[in-house]
Amino acid sequence: MSDWRRKNEETDEADFAELMELEEELSYEDGYLHKKRSARQAELRKKRKRNQLIREIILIALFVIATIVIIIVVRKCTGDDKKPSPSESQESTPKNTTEFVTDATEDTTRASRETEFTVPTRLPDVTTEPVPQTEPTDPPATEPPTEGTTEAQGMIYNGVQLPPYRPLQQGASVAVQSGITMPSWVVQDLIPVDGAHRPGLVINPIKHVVIHYVGNTLSSAKDNRDYFATPPDSPVYDGRQVSSHFIIGLYGEIIQCVPLNEVAYAQGVSASSGRPNHNWDAISIENSHYNDAGEFTSMTEDSLVKLTGWLLQSYGLPANTDTIMRHYDCSGKACPKDWADNPARYEAFVQRVADYMAAHPNIAAEYP
Ligand SMILES: [Zn+2]
């Protein structure tokens, strides 16, 4: 009995030992598997994270590239419409004239003006419209606009000896400007695009016609046109940037210096004045005068009525004191001097233009 018992106990012990051994093995295998699974899990997580990161980087890169492309495209599109700030004054007038002297106060530094010309919008119109360029071989000499003005000695007007009338020759010209056909009674002698007098900037929609006097008694339309055309590299260039779309002379002759679709430097004001700069939305007309009071001859004024009326009709504008402005109304300058000193004469002129337009509802057709 005790033998069996001992044997049985021994067997039991052996069984127990094996059981422990197996359990130990099992737990070892569990641990191994667990470790292996954990390692694999960590590897997969890492891989997933890396792929995610790569996808994000690619997405960001694509976004950045797209943004850059959009910016470039937008800049290219809007870049052409960019204009320099229309806040600077650009006007001055011939030497030794009252207007010239007072203009100096409105002038800006050379450097700031030069920066303005680094970004000019060159005229697409001039090249797209049918452009007969300078034609020295084709001289349609203009007839003097009023009779009795061809005398070699010049006319005596209100007791003042006028310089002789010299027939004008058409110079550089553009037949159609801003869709408006230029009439034959305007002599085109466009000054060169030089970045100074004629910057070649596209003008905004026209809202006004601004009237000036040249401030240089008895100077002709041609004299003033040639002054505007002084090359910036000429030794006689005075550093001023000044021009006008039209100049009317003592005998009523009309010269165009700057095309209708371009800015002329005639009635600019400095930004500090707080006034709008009408260089950007007005056609300017300079006028010769026969005395220092700045009075126009009747021939000058007759041409001025016709030209102003034709311009207003061409732009579909009425004649009133808003559409017809004096330089005085733009900047406070005494220009035209006679109309600044005698506002009633300016008002009478506006009325004359209104009456003329009513009597001639289609000046362009009537006087092509
Ligand atoms: Zn003026």
C-alpha cells in the first residue's frame, strides 16, 4: 500500500513538474509572439505615418505651386492696367511766362517723376488703330482759318501787331483716336512719346475739357507745340513735363500735340492739394493770347468754341461749367488769366459752346 502510495506520489510530482515546464514554455512562446506582434504593429504604424506625411507634403507642394501660378497669372493680367499714381503734378509751361513760374510750386522732384515713368502703359491704341506715321512727303498745308490773316506782316488786332501767320504742315498723326475720327480742320503734329512731355499713358474715360492760356503773349500754336516737343536730352530742355492735347493759335489755327487716348500733362495737381488730377480724365486745350491780360483773339475763341463743341459731342457730353473747366477750376491757378480775372467771360464762353452745339447737332458730320 505504502509502495503504491509512494509511486503514485512520485508520478504526481513528475506530472506536476511537466505541467510547470509546459506552462513555462507556453508563457515563453506567448511572450515571443507578443513581442513579434508588437514589433510588427509598430513597424506598420511607422510605415503608415510615413506615407501619410509624404501625402501631406505632396499636397502642400501642389497647393504652393498652384498659388504661385495663380499669382503670376493674376499679376500678368492686371499688370497691363497698372498706371502710376495720378497724384503727381506734371505741368509746367514755357519759360518766361506767368503760368510757367507759378507751376513750379506744383512740380515734383525729378527723381519721383522719373520713377513714374518706369512703369508706363505703352499705347496699344496707337499701333492697333490705322496709323499713318510721319509723312514729310505729304504736305497738306492748312489754310488760314480766317480771312485777312495771310498778310506777310501779320494782322493788327485791337491795336496789337500779331506775328505773321505761317501755314502749318501736318506732322505725325493718328487718323482715328479712341474711336473718334479726327477732322481735317485740326492739324495733327503729334509730339514724340518721350516719357517727359508725352508719357504715352492711356487716359481714363473723358469727363471734361480743360481750357488754358499759354502764358506767353503773342506766341503761336506752333511755338508752343515745338516747346512741348523739346527732347529730354536736349541742352535746352528745362526739365519740365508739360503738354496739351490741343493748342489754338492767334489766328485760330488748331494743332493737336497728344492723341485723345493719351494723358497730356496740362492740369496736374500735387497729391497734397487734395484735388482730383484732371490730367487723367480731361482733354486739354491751350490757347495763344495777344496781350499780357491773357485775352484771346476772336479767331482763337471761334476755333475754341468749335473744337470744344466737337469734343463734347464726340464724347457725348453736354456743355456746362462742369464739363468745360478752366485750369483755374482744377488747381486754382490763374489760367486762363482773362477768365480767372473775369469769370463772366468764362460763363459766356460756356453758353456760347452750348448754343453752338444746339445749332450744330453733328459738328463732326458738318465739318469733317
Ligand atoms: Zn493752364
